[in-house]
Amino acid sequence: MLTTNQAIIPKWIYWYGAIIMVGAPLIFGIMTLMDPNVGMVTLEDGSIIDTALFKYGVRNIAAAIITAFALLKRSAPMLLAIFIMRFITEGGDLLDSLLFAELDMTSNLSYAAMMLFIAFIPYALGIRKLWPMVR
């Protein structure tokens, strides 16, 4: 049975959540974990092997699973927390790419524009819509 808060969560949040916040990170996470270079460490001979791919893959899978749970529970407080978390996470990823990826200006602008329309605007709208339900 749905409570009042559950009944007024907009449908677009469920669709966006299912496709962009669950589907995409789950696929990206699984694809990352299938990379042959994932989960590398420092070897005895001193050679350094990066573990960033493994951390990125697990982070995305965890975010997808928690988001799916929040969507299934139809919980406005959980969804609000996830939207805030993803906003901060995507902001960090964007900053990381702009500072350290050594992309040309066109690639940087394209990536920033894509993140604006696919992530930041929907996250901000979701936070704005969910915030009054949680207060």
C-alpha cells in the first residue's frame, strides 16, 4: 500500500532512475569489471598496477543496486539521498575528467554538455521535487 509521499513521486523520476541511474551504471560497472586490467595491485618486483578500474566498476554497481532498491521501496527520502549522492559523484567525475584526462577543448565541452543534460539538470530537478516531500 502506498503512503501519501509515495503516491506523489513523479513517474519521470522512476523512469529516469530505472534507465539512467540503474541501467547505465549497472552496464558500465559490469563492462568495467570485465576489463582484463581491472583490480591490479603493486607487485613484489615494485611494478605498480592501478586499481581505479575495479573501484569505478564496483562503485557503479553499488549505486545501481541501491537506486533500484529505493525505486522499488518508492521511498522519497532514499531517492533524495541518492540524487544528492549522484550529483556529487558525477560532479567529481566531471572535474576529474576536465583536470586529468588530457582531452582537447572540444571533447571537454562535449563531455560537460552531455553531463549537464543527462545528469546535472535531471538531478537538480529531482532534488527540487523530492526535497519538499522529505521535510
